Amino acid sequence: MKARLDLEESFRIALGSLRANKARGTLTTLGIIIGIVAVILTMTAAHGLQNTFRQSFSAVGADVIYVSRMPWVVMNDFFLYRNRPGLELRQADLLASKLRGRAIVNPSIGGQRDLKYRSATMEGVTIIGTTERQTLVSTAQPELGRFITDYDVTRRKNVCVIGTDVRDGLFGDAAAVNQELKIGRTTFRVIGVMEKQGGAFLGGPNFDRQVFVPITSYVKAFGGDRRQQNVDVAVKAPSHEAVAALEFEVIGEMRKIRQLRPAEADNFSINKLDTLVGAFDNIMGVVLLVGLLITGISLFVGGVGVMNIMFVSVTERTREIGIRKAIGAKPHSILFQFLFEAAAICLMGGLIGVVVASVLTAVVNATVMPASVSIPILLIAVLVAIGVGVAAGFLPAWRGARLNPIDALRYE
Amino acid sequence: MGQPISSSPATAGRIALSLRDVVKTYVMGADEVHALRGVSLDVATNEYVAIMGASGSGKSTLMNVIGCLDVPTSGTYSLEGQPVAGMSEYQLAEIRNQRIGFVFQTFNLIPRSNVFHNVELPLIYAGVPRAQRRPRVEDAIARVGLTNRMRHKPNELSGGQRQRVAIARALVGQPSIILADEPTGNLDSKTGDEIMAVLDELHQAGQTILLVTHETYIARHALRIVRLRDGMIESDDAVPAGSLAGQ
């Protein structure tokens, strides 16, 4: 009860003081504004990158695991995987027959080839040999025409389904379906165009610059020696919950297919979207930490400015502190009075920073790249601003609260 | 020295405050300053005491001790029978808030707050709820005759009016004693007389008042004059009745 009344008075004094020193308060907030804008932009950038990343890999599907020769994320342990044998198509078919009825298994094989249609060419396009089950393990569907069928695969048809970037690059606005293009030296007929995936991520795979062909046709046209084959096998679980059990089963089957002895390590890798996202989140975590550390410095400088102005404020009002103490203000009332003032200055800076950062983000969104501030980030920013105020105001406020009333009353 | 000096014959009521052998020594660098060298003094309720002395006589220090702004080096001080020695800063603040009403030479009002808020302040620090504060503040302001200036800021008031606000602030908490430190020091003699009239009125209404002054004609408003010299009580006399009329 008493404490509440005290706080009320402290709050009132703080507001009154801010009103009385508008120019000084505004200048002081400048440091805080810059710091808060930096914090918000750093967090928004990190958040935006993360979203772009997730979006660009959304086609991969969270309930699909991939069996490959190598892990997707190889740091500095490349030598561990270098001598692994590639995954042969034969082995992929074996795995498919073992898992029949429990999971959808789709082998695929890929490489870079040049495309040619009349005078138009595209270099280094990703060619993926796959089966009709591709559209079951991935969310990407054809937009025009049709996808590869079972018949195309078993009869090794030279047909292809192209991504939107390939369509634009080779055919422009002209119709692509039923046209014939050259992949390397082999002629393929276009039977469909995939819908746009979008969001090629910072040099990551561009899913719109791909061509799907039947895996059998791929092997026939580009395959060469069976031992050099390196197939990726996508295994789609019936539900997201079943992924863990399925992964266990796949490892077991693969070890049998590969005839590994119990003591031998796996010579294949299981990849999931989760692993990729996890690795990416780790990297983003570091980037965010470094970014916040750097922006933290500007916030710190802003905080020092607030501390400075609070020392001035306490000194200026030494006599007032003396009066208040003489008529019964307790040390904590004085402490809170100045803490509120510092927090209010920083809150003001924080709110202005939120507005400035929102405007900057909107400008970036309209001109450079998609970006948006999120409410939690803004809330965090405002809380950080208040925290800086309390931290910066504490020392000056403490000094004010400890003043001897006699000396304070005598202060001119 | 330090013998208790008998109180004036007017001492009939309860003891408001009591000092016994109060010594206050300051250490300033290498020197020790003996501001009070053993002061004993009793003041009963509804007494009107003037404390006089030249500068350096220790009267400011005595004021600070009585006002609980400072604690004695040795000796005891009790306010309404309650010893102040060993109290924490927090408790002293509470005592100042509830038992003491200060009136300063320089008024010491909060400049940005209006008259009402200045007078309200001690009640806020005492934790009195808002609804109960308003009538008490208005009553205190009415007693010093400033009801029509309630929403004015101190810088919109004359010196005399400011001192009235300070008096209202001192009495709003119904303190045991009002400590007036040179209350007329910054005022012209006519305004000073008006302020003294306000204090006289408060005394007549039953308020205990301690007045610190170096001017004899101001001191004569009181009924008892205590003279300090070199940190000790030099004399303690009742003011002869009618001395004020002789001015």
C-alpha cells in the first residue's frame, strides 16, 4: 500500500522531469534509438534469412528421409566419407522392395548438363533422373502437362519435365510442352512444366532450374558404369510421427543390403530436413550472436549517455532530494524516482527506435528483399530499452538515494 | 557542564522532546569540530521555544538533531518518550515524516509542483490514501489562508505566500513539533510579522513550536528563549508576559 503510493509519486516526478527537460531527454534518447534500431534490424535480418531458408526448402518435406552416400552438411570431416561407395540403383530397388507397403521409396540421381533448344542454351542445369513417385515424396507438382509415369520409367522414354526458370530461359513466352530439347547430346521431349518453387536461397539449390527425366533414361543417356552410380533415395513415412521408427528400419535394411558386419560403421548417410534446418539454425545462431554483440556496443554507448544525463539530473536536484528526505521520503522513494526517469527516457528511445526500424524495414521490403518486423522482436526491443534504462539509471539513482539530507539541503 | 537546566514554569503538559547531555562532534579532515558539547533540554507539548545564538553557536546542529536529520555523537534524544538513538535511516525518515514539521528560511518548496501537491507530499510519503489526503491538504492550506492559490506554482507566489505554503506542509501531517529555522530570514519585516502571526496562531491552537532565530524581536514571539553559545546552553528563560506588546 505504502510502497504503491511511493511508486506513484516517483512515477509522477519522473514524468514531470521529462516534460521539463524535453530537449535534453530527446538528445539523450538518440543513442538509445540508434541502438534499438540496430538490434531490431539485426534480429529482423536473421529472422528473414531463416524464413527464406525454410521456404526455399519447404518442397523437401519434413516426413521424408534421404539415404545418400554423404551427409548434406559436411563440415571438416570430409575425409570420413570420401571413400564410401556410391549408392547403386540396384540397391535402391532392393530397399524399395523391402519397405513395400510401409513407405514410399523414390530413387533419384542428378548431375549438371547443358541444355539446348534451337538457338537458346542454358549451361549447368541440374538434371534429375527420378520415377513417378517424385511427386509423392515432394510437394512440387506440375503446373502444365504431366509428370513422368511408371510407363516412361519402365520403357526408358526420353521425356522431361522442366522447372519454370528453364522454361523461361529456353522457350520464353512460347509453349514448351511437346517441344524437343537437347540435354547434353540426347534429345528429350518436354511433357510438363513444374510449378514455381521460388526462394532460391543464397546460392543454395534453385528448384526452378531443374529438369526431371525418368531415372532409367538418365542412366541410359548419362549413366556409364554401374559402380560409379550415386543414387539418392527418398523414403517418405506415412506420418511425421513414424519418421523416427522408419529411419531405424531404413538403417537396418541398408546395412543388410550393404552386407555390413556389426562392428562396421554405416557407409551411407541418413539425411532429413531437420538435420539441414538444425545445421542452418546453428550457423544463424552464431551470426545472430555476433550481430547482437556488435549492436550491443551501440546500445551500451547509448546507455552510458543516459547514465551521464542521470548523474546531471541527480546533481541538479540535490536540493530537491534534501527537501524530500527532510519531509519523510525514504531512500527507496528517491531511488525509484530516478530509476523511473531513466527507464522512461529509454522507453521513449525504444518506442522511437521501433517506429524508425519499422519504417526502414518497410523500405527494405519495398526495394531490396522481402522483410518484415515481428511483434515479438519489437516487444523484446522495448523490454531491452527499459532494461538499459534501469541498468544505466541505477548508479546515479543510488547516489541520489544515499545523499545525506543535511548536505543535500545546504546544496546551492 | 551538561547539567539539565530546569524548564520554564510554563512546562505543564507532556514532554514533547528531551535531550540529555547531547554531544555532536564532526571530523573535518584532521580536526574535530565540537558543535554541541553536552546539551540537555526538555520541551513540553504546546511550548513555544525560541533557540538563539550567534553563528557557530551550534544552533543549526541542535536543529538537525531535534529534526532527526542527524544523530548525536553521544547523549540521548527522545521524541515523545521514544529514544532516537540507533534508528536506521528508514526509521528516521518515518519519524521526520510523522512527528516533525520543517519550516526553512529558504522555504524549500518543490519548484515544479503546485501548492496543493507541495502540501500533499508528506502525506504521500506517509502512505495516506488519496481520498483521505485531499480534505487534510485543503484544511492545512485554509489554515494559512491560501485556499485561492491552491493550483499556483511556487514561482507565482510572493515570499510570504511561499512561507505560508511551507507552514501548511509542515502542519499537514499533524506533527509533534514544528521546527522553524529562521522562518522570517528571507522576508521583509512586515511579511515576517505576518508569518510570525501564523505561527502564534498555531501555538494558540495547541501546536508545539521550536523557533530558531538570531533576531531578538522574532524570538520574543516565543514564551521561552534558549540561548546557545559554543555548543552549550548559556541561558534558558521564560519570556516575561507582555514583552511582545512592548515592541
